[in-house]
Amino acid sequence: MTINALQQPSSQAKDNARAIMINVDDLGLSGAVNDAVLHLAECGRIGASSYMVGGTITDSEIKTLTALNVDIGLHLDLTGIFPSALHSSLKSIIVASYLRKLNPAQVNDVIKQQLDAFEDCFGRAPVFIDGHQHIHQFPIIRQHLVNEISTRYSKNTQTSMGARVTTPLVHDIKSWIIYALGGSVWRRLCEDRHLSINDRFGGVYGFDATSQELSALWETWLQKAPRTTSLHPLLADSPFTLIMCHPAVPSNAWQDEIKQARELEYEWLMSEQFGQQLQQHDVRLVRWSDISMST
């Protein structure tokens, strides 16, 4: 198990440390997002990132992330940048999925296309699966996704693929809305197929926070994360929390609906204050592959 130096403060030797995975969503969306992932990985402050196959990443960036032991997963996308017959707004996808109006053949085709594209880009299967705007847990989509994962990767018995679940870490309205949109059913599907899953899910907010508010949010997320029963090694039945984030380095070369929030997140995650928070809350930063190694 390889962990960067920043991920091993002395307090992390305790068995009751908080096992937390910090995942950067939207890798591939822009050069600014990719640069943020690389910088945070170099500082040892993230363990995973979700790649959008409609975006771009260079061979050099892939090589660097591999050397830094960052787990890369598929960020399944129907509402962002991947062109498909199903591409639509989040609201439209929610309505169509719950009214069972999504075309099953098209759903299956898009899932296969994105997994194929990921494998072509990285030369291997994704370490884990999640979804842009959490579409991976919606009706119809979730069943075809878990079926394709099982069919495609069932012969790989060396590791267990990871899958993000959205069981709320903090009891706020937005977190529970996300979870209500298929979270419990998706979790059961993952458990039935023996996929590795996180215990709690954090990082949810309205992308309108100030620097002080963002600091307070992370203080709450880290404080609420449950402590593990054992970290030597991290056991499959020990709780670990996944906290998503969406950083991007400041840049005028691109635009995005939450660009300002992304840049603020980047500054916060790179700050000395954030490093101090990790220390204060006995955080042990983990990766999906750390979990898989112990299953």
C-alpha cells in the first residue's frame, strides 16, 4: 500500500483514525481541472479522480497520475460533455428514468461506449465507477450499469471494482435529495454484485460558498466522518468516507457554470489550513485500491 508522505501524519498510526477518500470529479473536463488533479496528487491530498471520457487527457498526465498512485475511475456521463442519443439536462434524465422512458438499448450502448473509451484511453479497466450528477444510481441506468460491470469484469478476480454510493455523511437537504434519487437501491445492487463501496458520502453543497464557508463545510465533513476499527490493513468492513470535490486551477482559457467554485476549492485544498484540518481530525487518506487489496 503506497501512501504519499502527507497522508501519514503520526496520528494516523492510530486504529481509530478517520479513513477518508478525497475524489476529484470531472477529470478530463478541461486543462484547468486536469492541472488541479495533478497538483493535488503531487501534494498527497487526493487518492482518486473520476474521468469524463468526453473530455481529454494526455499520455503524460496519465503517466504522472499512475506514478502518483491516483486511482482513476469512470465518471459516467449523460448530462455533460459526452455526445450521445441520450444526452440531456439532469431534470430530463431524472424524469425519463423514473417514468421508465429511457430506451434500454440506448442506455446499454452508451455505458459500453464509455467503458470502451476509458479502456482505450488508459489501457485498463476503471478502478471504480461513479456518475456525473449521480446519474449512475437512477432507474434503468443503474441496472444496465451493474450488469455491464459484472459481465465485462467478472473474470478479473484480483481486485474488486469500486462503486460510489451516496449514503449521506451530513444530514442536509441536498444530500438527502441526491440519496433519494436511487441511492439505496444502487447500494443494494452494488452489495449484491460484491462491488467495493464507500460507507458515507460527503462534499455536497450548492457551489456558492465563500472561502470561510468552504472551510467550515470541510470542518464538518471531516468531523462527521466515522473512525475505523482497524487500519492495519484497512479492513473491508471498516467504514470509510468518500468526499467528492470539483477543483480547477485559476484560468481564463475556459468557462464553466461552477468555474468560480472550482477555483475556490482548488485554493482551499492546496492551503496549509486544509492540511492542518487533516491532521487535527486524524485523517488517513485512502484509495479504492487500498480497499480492494484487503477484500
